[in-house]
Amino acid sequence: MKGLAIAEQYFLTYGVPMIEQRFPIYKDRIAAGLVGDGSECFGFDDAISRDHDWGPSFCLWLTRDDFDGIGQDLQQEYDQLPKEYAGISARTQSQWGSGRVGVFEIGAFYRQFIGRDELPESNEQWRILPEGNLAVCTNGSVFNDPLGEFTRIRDGLLAFYPEDVRLKKIASRCMSAAQSGQYNYMRCVRRGEYVAAQYAETKFISDVISIVFLLNKRYKPFYKWMHRALEGLPLLGDQLHDMIHTLVTMQEHAQGEAIYWRKVDLIEEISRQIINVFSSQGLSDSASNFLLDHGPEIIRRIRSPEFQKESVWVE
């Protein structure tokens, strides 16, 4: 079983009765689920994941007033729940894995990821929020939220960046992806700067994955999961997942200088696939195959005068 399914069954088996018996007047005010750090929250957990910070557990979220009233008592009851479930060993906690499950005040939960306990109110507030943090605090599953307060913030974040912010990020990624992959990668190879070439390839991959997530209006997880998370995205997800895998593993099937030219060809094909989506979505009218030429085109779709004045390279 995946961690999310285990967490929900564990909550239904032990969490629900505990709340109903110990905190009956709050049963219609407590949200429950599993959201946050950890591979299981993304649905990516496997046998390797089980060595730390994995096991039967869930989160309970309370409003500030309710947390002040019963937060400590609720945590004590949570701590007394059976540690093992359905033959699954107790959760093992690493040095840095504390505070991922248990009882939380709703605002404090979101504050640890986005630095605020409410939804951002301006483009600038949205703009500074790291994609990885937004992915973490909107992943997983909410099993129950009768009051709806936790879900209200969650749904507001899942609605994604304001459009001007999204376009500004796409435009900036176009510039850096073009610079690293389409322009500098082969230049580094020709100079024998293979470490720089490797970094250029990696930077290109990170930027184009970010573009795909932005096109799909989904938050890109941090580097460990960003490639895996491409699978299933409607726009270019499966296609670029496979192409990037081929790009990275190409050295297993070819040697010598030819491999670098094959990588260049694939970098160009990945760029063309992205540019085709720009065209189909009306984000760019340029016929260029160079991502750098599409950044300024995308910027022209932005309504914010402040963003319009900024360098296209700035994100």
C-alpha cells in the first residue's frame, strides 16, 4: 500500500473514533489528511522510502482558537494512538523529519511553507513563493474538512499563480533554458569544459521542466521529484518525461563526440515541442526555434506595467 492510502485507513480506524470519543464537540471542526514533506505525500513512496519518516500517521488541522483550546490535548491523544497498523511498522522519524505529522494550527502549517497564514494578495507576494514549497503544501490528500478552512487556503493556492506571474516565470525560463541548453551547452563541450557542459544540461532540464509545469498550471516539486512528477501532466508531461530521460541516459548507448551532437539534437527537439505549445496557446507568435526569442513575446501578453518594465531575464 502507498503511504497516502495507509494514512487514510489509519485515520479512519483510529483517528475518527478518538476524535468522536475525546473531542465530540469539535468533530465537525477538525480537518484531517496527509499533506507536506515526504515522498508519500506526492504518491512517490516505494520500498526505499520506508527507511525513515514513513509509516502510519496523519495530520490534524485546527483553527487558531480551536488550537489554543484543545491543541495540546489533541496532540497527547494522537501520540497515544497505536504505532503499528495492519502489519505495518511504526513510523520511523529521522533527525530532520520531526513536525511532519500530528496536530497543527492551520495558519502555522501554511506559514512554514509560504511564510504567511493566508493567501497571497498581490503579484509580488505570489511571485516570491518558491514553486517547491507551493508543491509541498498543496500535495497529498485531505481526508476530511467539515469546517472547510484548511481547504479554503489549499484551493486558493491550487488555483495557481496569477496569470501575469505565470507568464513572467515562463518568459524568464525561456531565456535561461535557451542560454544553458541551446546556446552554451555545445560551446562548453568545444572548450573541453565538461563540468560546465554538464551543469548547462542540468540547468536546461530544470528550466524546461519548470516551463511544462507552468504551462499545466501545476507547481513543480523540488529536484528529487520534478522529473517523476512530469508523468501524467496533460501538456507535454509524458512526452518530455521520456525525452529528458533519454537525454540524461544517452551516454549509456553512445560514446565519443557523437554523443554531444545527439544531445544537442534532442535539446533542440525538446525546445521545439515547448515552442509548439506556445503557438497553440497563443503565448507567442514567433516562428523561431530559439527559446530566447519567445521570452519577449510572452512578456507582451502581461498586463502588469511593473512586469512589463522589467528585464525579461528577471523572475
